[in-house]
Amino acid sequence: MSTEPIRLLNDIPDAPSLPMIYILGNSHSGSTLLGFLLASNPHLINLGEIKSKTWLKDRFCSCGHPVNTCPFYQNYFSTFNALKQAAFHKIRSRSLAPLLLAGKMKTDPDTKANLNQLYSAVSQHVIEHYPDARYWIDTSKSTWLLNAWLQVIPAKDIRIIWIKRCLHANVGSFVKRGSSFWSAVINIKINNLITSRFLKRNHVTYLEVNYDRFYDAYAEEAAAISAFLGIAVPSSYASLHNHHAISGNRMTRQSFTDQFSGLRKDDEWKNILTGYQQKILAWIS
């Protein structure tokens, strides 16, 4: 992999600021899919989950190339990872209790500076490769990262979309990947509570989209997203080579690297969850 030196902000004249679309939600809620669907507009650049520890293993980009030959990452990957490590190493390990109790976590000045450097550097790199870009997309989902981004990105430069998914399907996706039923339920319920309280207490403007409507009514969801972003999001996917996701759901990324075959009805959970588990979820939903 490339070992190019990190470019500091003072080495970058007039560091640009490109607006971000930030996708909130639970794990396995459809954020990776939504990132690609948004990229049906050529001016929306999908970079997947920025929070992910992409330096821990070899990565394959959704554009179809390993990172060392990807046009977007090949001379940038080491810098990208170093900037992320500096920006996230303190806030990643913090307790989320302040978000639940106080509604916000304060970020220290050094971390803010590192976050700002990451945001500006990514913005510049996107603009260099996509001069007509209007937004870049972070599908990280986490409230802790949104809390941090909001302390360095002006409100006008971040659009927040909260993707929600039916509890049965969301729990089923956790169980499919090896989680226990009850740990999945608790994880989802707590995260929804933290997210809801954070948005309300900080008076954050956001759009809520419904993954459960993607199969039957995505055109309506796309129209709502278009109105929220002020830019048209097509109701059907087209590959425009404007996604470079190296993190997020692996199977979803693979489906867009190859030939996307269309949205599937979200009912696999019916074969994953027992009848008793389904009754419990119907009761607590």
C-alpha cells in the first residue's frame, strides 16, 4: 500500500468544504444500500462508512479495484487512514452515556482540529476527482460520530438522513450474522433511544426514511430525499462510477461492484426468527 506523507491543512491552500450527507441508523438497517442508491445521482459521491477501521485489513473498493489500484484511493489510502485514526481514536472509545443523559458529548480541541482536517482533506480529494460533486456520503450510522461532525461542520453543510427498518427484519439480520436474539433487540432499542434523544435535544434537522418501503415504494422515498437534499435522486439505480465504498455491508457492496439486480423484498427474517421470537417482536414493536 502507498506510504505517501500526510498533507496538513496548512499545506493545502484554501482547503475546500464540500457538504456531507450523513446516514444514521442501526447496524444492518440498510445504510450501505441507501448510500449506493443516493449515488444514482452523479453529483453524490458515496464513500461508505468513514468510521470503519479500514487500515486493519486489505480492502477492495466498490468501484471494482483493490485500494492500491483504485483511481480514488491508490495515492491517498495511507493518508486517509492516518487522518481517520487521529480524528477518531479518542471519541471512538468513549462511553455513549452522555448522549443518552445529556444529549451531547463535548469534543476536545485537538480532536476537533483532527476532525476538521479529515473533513477538509476528504472534501478536497473528492473535488479533485469529481469537480461537479455536490455532496459526499458517509454511511457510518453512529450517533457518536454525528455528534463529533456537528461540532466541526457548519449546519448548512451537513444533511442527515435517519434510515429505519422494521424491528423483525433488523433483528433477523443480527441473528443471521451470529448475534443472539436478545442482544440484537437490546442493541437496536438502545441505539434508537440514543439517536432519538440526541436529535431532539440538539434540535437537529433530519429526514427519516423507511427501508421497509424501498421494495414497493422507493420512488416515493426518493422523492422525499430529493426534496430534502435539493437535488434529484433517481427512483432507479444507475452505475455512474461515483462510489468508492471500502466499508459497510460486504454483500451489498459486492452487489454494486458487480451488476446490481434490483431491490429485494425484505422478508428473509420470516425464515430466520422462530415463531416465538416473532411474537415477542410484534408485542414490543
